[in-house]
Amino acid sequence: MVRLTVLAVVCAVVASVVAAPVAAAVDVGTVDGNADAEGDGEADLVTLTIKVRTDNGETVGGADVTVSHSQGTNETRTRANGNTLVDVPRGDDVTIEVDHGDYIRNFPVTVSSVGENEEVVVTMYPRATAQVNVEDESGPVEDAKVTLTKLGRNRVAAEGRTDGNGFWQSDQIEAGTYQVAVVKTGYSRTVTELEVRDLVSTTVTVEETTVQVRVRVVDDHFQSPEPIEGANVAIELGGQTVKQAVTGSNGNTRISVGVNGQYKIRVTKDGYQTVEDEFILGEEGKEFTYRINRERSLSLTAVNNRVLAGESVLVRVKNAYGERVEGATITRNGTEVGSTDAEGELQVSIPDAGTFEISASKDGVTSDGVIVQGQRAATETPTETPTATPTETPTATTTTPENDSVLGLPGFGTVTAALAVLLALAALAVRSRHRS
């Protein structure tokens, strides 16, 4: 009798030793990857109990469970009671994903700082699919963005864009009530609610809308920025110009632009720097002020374009605003000859006769060249004195003065001469009377 009792005890001990590892293999997931070694070479693990339930509280058996943590992953499966046990590193943050043919979760479950004897319930929902058709007053709307957000949560469960027929279908998601939001550039954002069970379809109608974008363009080169008239303001979408306008005398313009878009704005004007900017437009108008300056330039003028060799010519340098530029480097035929003074001027010598090109540069900007001609001074050329040729001495002849001139008065006739004498005598007589 004693022998039978001892034999029974031995058999019971052997059975317990053999059965223990089998139970552990079924109930507890093992850690894959490298574990932090303690003194005995094993990680400090705790057992996490995972309970998978439906939204009605029913157990979900046969669900595949994947647990991720700092040391790797655990993969296990729930028993018929919907539970499973997983060993994870103590104090870790773990992520739990569950997959089942009939049920689904939109997002994994996260457990922070797992401790001893911790339990977590993972709620699963029946699988469902949503179909959304988007249209406006003209028909289907392509490339509209559709998002589904389950009520009570702040995370988007599914999103996508409509095809050429204005149609979009979600992947499988949790059954439940969702907020459906539809938006497209040029259309107001439209939101509706949808109860999603199994396969459900809905149609969302959207409306085209524009708002005003106000743009002001000024030149801040001046102490008080001055408005720029005639600046072209272009609005681009997807690399294409969709709207443009020109600023008035006050530097302002307004453009109607479709809502809910990401745009590029480009401001241009001849002689000025180009400004580009990007902005996101919602469903309210926007105002922008852009400050642009004239393109950097230098202009050089010479007081004279012809100078005597050995003398100098005065040159002046101005910027794009017509302001005189101090410290501009002046070159003559490529050789530096000096810098402009506070008045933007410099006397440049012209050493020889010939052609000289003078230019100015400062801060990487160079003016066009100006040509100055150096000329030699004019000199007198002596003329030859002609050799005198002997002439014959004319024979004296007696002639009667032409016009019967008398009294040595050429050109006067006899009568005329007589009258002149009488007038002279009368004048002398008058003078004598006055003296007396």
C-alpha cells in the first residue's frame, strides 16, 4: 500500500513538470529581439494581460495580437475567452495591434509604462466601408479631398481623393458614425455626418467660392515707403497663372481667388526686383504688403566726350534712383584710376590721343562703359611766301579824271564840287557869327 502511494506521488510530480512548459507556450507570448540582461542574464519582464472584446462587450477569440516594445515584438493569439498573456519589459511603452477577419480597429492601442499584473482591454468593431460621391451644380467633381473622422475622436480614420467620376471609397474601417469632410481648391469645405455599417454610400454637393486677396506694393528705399504704380501681381496655382492684376497709383490692387488653396504670388515691374511668395488661403480673404526696390545699377556720364591729350575729364556716377554714388571704382581701359568722392565725381586723366573706355563699379555692380576721345592739340602750319616777279614800270600818261572830279574829290562832278564848296563857306560864316 505504501509503495502504491509513493508511486502515485512520483507520477503526479512528473506530470506537473511536463505540463508546465506547455501551458506557458500557449498562454504567454515570448519576447523577440535583444533583452536587457540582469544579473542572471534574463530581462526584467512583467506579464501583460490583453482582453479583446467587441463594442458590445463580447469576447473575440482567435484574434492575432502583435505587441511592439523596446526589445522587439511579441506575437500571440487570443484564446476562446478573448484573452492572451504577453511578457514585456517592465516600464516599457507598448503598442498593441489586433487583426481579426470579422472585426477591425482604426488605430492600435498604446499602453504606457507597463507594470506588474497590468491588464488592457482592446475594443474591436465590425468591419465597414464608406463610398462618397462629390458633385457641384455642373456634375462630378474630380480630385476633391475626402476625410472620415469617427465622432468623438480627433484622428482621421481614412482619406483620399475623388477620381474622374467624383467617386471615392475607403478601405475597411470601424463601423460607427463618422464626420465626412470634402474640400477642394475653389470650393467651400463641406461637412456632413454618415452612419457607416457594412457598405454605405453618400453624395456630397460642394459650392465654388472666392474671396478677396488685397496686395499693396511699395518701394522702401525711401525713408517713407512710396507706393509703386503699375506693378503686376500674378497668382499661380500648380505652376499656372490663374489670376493677375496691376497696382494703381496708390500701389494697391485686389484679386478674387478661389478658397482653400495653396498659392504662389509673384510681383514684377520693369526695372524692379521680382518678389515671390507662397500662401495658404482658407475661406477668409488675406492682405499682403510687398516691399520691392529698383534693380541695382550704376550709370556713368562724362562731362566731355573729347578731351585734349594730357588733360582730364570729369565723370559722375549715379545709382538706379539717380543718386550720386560715393566710393565707386573708376576704370580706364580696364585699369583702376581712382574712386568717386562724396559727390560721386572723379577727374580722369586722358594721357594720350586715342579712344578710352571709362566705367564704374561698386559692390558687384558695373556700369556700361563711356567712350572718351583723346585728341592732339591743333598746330599752325607755316605757309610759303611767294617770290616777287619783276614788273615793268608803266609809262606815265595824262588822263582826264573820271566823272570830271575836281578838287581831289574823286567821284564828284564839277557842279557837285561847287555846291560842296559853297556849303562849307556858309558853315564857316555861321560859326563866325556865333563867336562874335
